[in-house]
Amino acid sequence: MIFEKIHTVPTSDELIDKAFKRASRAKSGKTIIGRGTALKAEESMILTSANVLSDNLANIVRRFPDFDQLPRFYYELADILVGIDKLRMSLASVDWASGKIHDIAREHVGKMRKTRQPALVRKEAFGRMASIMGSINKNLILLNDARNVLRKLPEVNDEHTIVVAGYPNVGKSSFVSSVTGASPEIAPYPFTTKGVSIGHFFRNDERYQVMDTPGLLDRAMSERNEIELQAITALKYLDAAVLFIIDASETCGYLIADQKHMLDEVRQHFELPILVAANKSDLPEFHQLDFVDMNISTATGDGIDEVLDRLVEMIRDTGSMDNKLEKI
Ligand SMILES: Nc1nc2c(ncn2[C@@H]2O[C@H](COP(=O)(O)OP(=O)(O)O)[C@@H](O)[C@H]2O)c(=O)[nH]1
Ligand SMILES: [Mg+2]
């Protein structure tokens, strides 16, 4: 997973504590009696603590992904969830602090050689380093919060995807399990309680990912707030086609007119190709509808193969993967 590499981001206090502890160990390693050992010991305290701080900060920055290299889908979600600009600024501050601490160490080691009281200079260096660390604590906290959020992003592979949409109880989950066999994996998704469920199937030796989106593409867009809309919009950056399922028997409890309305909204909202399937063709209440592309029954399996063939064609026709996975 893209954000897995990011470890817990420590606070300033935790880092200072670690650095100063290591520094005192470095000092005790150097207390052999003799001329110049006091100086050496104080010097190694400064250098050790500066290295610990500086390296830890640099590692924090390094473990965050390069946002410019993220697939667009993840970039959009990360931006909605934590704000990429804020993240970039915090990373820049941490990077700055990492360099600054090195400068302080160098400066004070030089100063120490010209003084008879190296311990005082070392204390001064510690004070400056602690103050730099204090100034970036808010950034470290922001990065840790971001890390905790980003880790929960769904594991959506950069592969051909079919996004299943439609009102509740139209048969979305039934469709996903009938085409993917085993029970799908559930991946958390921003602003949904149920997450997205993801299964796979193969067609002509190629793997396709089927994604059910309970809570996302299952009610009117007009009921959505801005952030939910963005979370939905991120889907359009997948290499995907949408399967919009209509319950043409209306046994789901939603009128065909309302379902068609949502279909129109989804059409307006996405540039992705959309296939419209009328489900529950096995039921006597089933209506033949002129605005759908195909009739299916997930209960009997009627029409399912044809739907998959058509979706695979649509994805192929929308161009190459590279096109859709364009980096920003
Ligand atoms: N008769 C019939 N019932 C179906 C069909 N597809 C789904 N259902 C039923 O419709 C209900 C809702 O299905 P589900 O897949 O959970 O819908 P979702 O909420 O869109 O995921 C369930 O009771 C299914 O058994 C179908 O093709 N025919
Ligand atoms: Mg469902």
C-alpha cells in the first residue's frame, strides 16, 4: 500500500529525549581521564544529539511519498483528507529543521574549541536545538495525524476497474459476488461507513477489479456535501467504467424515475463510460426500460456474461492505462 511506509511520526519531545539520552551515552563512552577528554566528550554530545535529530527528521520526510508521483486517484483522496499543501509545508519545515540542527552543531563545535567551558557551549547548543524542535512540533503532529489518515486509504490497485453504482437493494453486492466468486475484500474509503468492497475477475487473461461503493454512489448527488462529492469525484481518476444498476422491478423500494434521476447525475458528474443494466429480470414486476443498455438477473445469471464483455470493451476503448494513470 502506497502509504504503508510512513511510520509513526514522533513528537519533538520524544525526539529530543532520544537524542539527549544518546548524547549522554556518547559522553560516558568518552570519559577516559586525560587532557582534552572533557572537550571531546562535550563535542561528541553535540554531534551525537544533532545526528540523531537530524537523521530522524530526514527519515520522516523521506518516508512520505512524493505527492507528484502519486496516481491521481490517491492524490485527490489525500488532498481531500489532509490537504496536500499543508502536508508539503510541514514536510518542508521538518526538512529545514533537519539542516538547521546540523548548522547549530557545527557552529557550536567550532565555538567550543575556543572556550575553556565546553559544557556551557554544549548546553547552549542543546538549547538551540530544543528550540528548533519546539518550533516544528506542530508540523510533526500534523504529519502524524496525516499518516494515520492516509494509512487507511483503500487498497485500490492501478488496474482496470468496474465501479458499481445504483440505489440500495438494486443488486450491486449480488452482482459483485456473482462475478468475483468469493466474498470481496472490504477496504475503508473516506466518508463512507461501510467502505468499498473490492473483488476481482479475469477476462482474456487480464485481471479486473470490481468495486462496490455502498454509501458513495447509492443516492442522489444533490444530497451530498462538498467533501463527499470530492470523495466520489476521485473515482473518476481510476481506469474505470461504471456499471449503473437499475432495479427495474422497483422491489428495492425506489421508483424507476428516481433511479433514472440518479443515473443522470452520475452521468453529469463523471467522464467515465457508463453501462446501464436493468436487474431482476427474473421477477414478474420487471419493466422493460428504453434507457437501459442491458437486462440482467444476478439471481439466475442471465445477461451477466454479456455485461462483463461489454464493460471490458468499454474500458479497453477508453484508452491506455498510462493515459488514465497520468501523474500530475
Ligand atoms: N429476484 C431477484 N432478486 C435479486 C436480484 N439481485 C439481487 N436481488 C435481491 O435484492 C436484494 C438486494 O440485493 P443486494 O445485492 O444486497 O443490493 P445492493 O444493496 O445494491 O448491494 C437482495 O435480497 C437480493 O437477493 C435478482 O436478479 N433477482
Ligand atoms: Mg450492497
